[in-house]
Amino acid sequence: MSIKLYKTDNKLGFDYHGTFITDCFESECGRFLMNPIKDYGLTQKQVDEMVKVNGLEEDEEDEDSKDFKRIFPEADLGLE
């Protein structure tokens, strides 16, 4: 299935299960980190375009993940 990107309110995104996604690195609820190619089926070109247009940071890691890694350095969360 091919995902179509389009702009709404100056944000580039796509529809996913009825939700307009503008940050392809987050789940539709915004609580989980996602792999946009594996989880949403986007192409690398689409990811690059969303990063550029929406000002996203591809390698951004939230503070909770950083804290968890400091406390449990041996844990591999697959977030990198």
C-alpha cells in the first residue's frame, strides 16, 4: 500500500487509521517511538521530506528514554 503525503495547516503528513500523522517518529497517540519505514510503510524520501517540512529531528530521544538508559544501561530498547 502506498502512503500519500499531503499538507494541512502548513504541516506535511498522512492519514493512518483515521489520524493525520505529522511526526512520523511517533505513534498515532504520541506516546511511542516509531520506525516510519517499518511501522508506517513510508519511503526514506517521504521521511526526509517530512523531517524537512515539519522541522522534525530524526534522532531525537525523549527524556524518559534517556533516564531509563542511565538507570539500566544494559537494556536495549531498540530506540536508536
